[in-house]
Amino acid sequence: MATVLSVSGSPSATSRTARLLRHLGTRLAAQGHQVIPLDVRTLPAEALLGADFGHPAITRATALFAQADGVVIGTPVYKAAYSGLLKTLLDLLPQYALAGKTVLPLATGGTTAHVLAIDYALRPVLSSMGAAHVVQGWFTLDKDIEVGPDGGVTIAPGADRALTQVVDRFSDALGHVPRLAAAG
């Protein structure tokens, strides 16, 4: 099956966004995909903020994007947009780093007032990076993601059903989009 890069753009070590991505990654793995997690917060701040394209951690992250057939991008929403941390990484990737790839944008936040951040802030950037197919994304309220004492995640039933459908459509799309050589 496909190799899926699961990218968390959250700056928090206890991020609901990252935990949601791991939860969804388990579903993708059960469908036969290889899922590789990437938490942007683990990349060196000096490399991200200093736009150090040659830093070993940045070149490794760039290689992960190049190797992936599909990318799940998860971000908390801050001030009606995706995280600045995610933006710093996207800015360091080659212009067409998503060429030929299927991409699933996901966002988390405290209020439904931020639901359009996926379509108006994140989707245009992903498209400009050459994504072959940006599937319908999904916004999940923070209150619908419960983290247990053991770190396990429980998703509220309605949100879980919706996320299952979104992830399954992404998984199906991975099999239908031909892999293209990266442009430029």
C-alpha cells in the first residue's frame, strides 16, 4: 500500500492534534499503509526560524515528504489560521514538495468559528505546493478529543464517525492518484 507522512503542526508536547493524528494513523496502518509521524515541534527551532535549508533535520524532513505517497497535515487553529510552526516548515520545503501526492488537511480548535481555516488558510498553500489531490479536510473541536490518563485518545462518537469517513476517503484516494515526478 501507500506510505503516508503524518505531520503535526502543533507546538505543544501534549497536543490533541498530534494525538488525533496518531489515532487516525492507527486506522491507516490497519488498512495496510505505512504511516510515518513527523512532529514539526521536534525540528530545531534555529533551523526552522533561520530558514536553514541545509540543516540535517530539515533535509531529513524534506526527504520524508519526497518519499510519501500521501500526507496528512494536522494543525491546531490559532487566530483563524494554521499554526506558525507548520508555516515555517512548509516555507522550507521545495515549492512542489507535494507534487503527485494525495493530501488530507485536518485542524483542531476550541470553537467552530475556526472551521473554515482549512479551506481558506491551509488548502490554498497545499494546492500551491503541487498536491495532486487535496481531499476534503476535517475540523475537530478540542472538546471532542479526550485524552485518558494513559495517553490514549477517545473521540466523541459523532466526530469519530466523521473522521472515519474522511480517513477512509483519503485511504481510497491514495490508490487512485498516480504518483507523479516532482516538478521544478
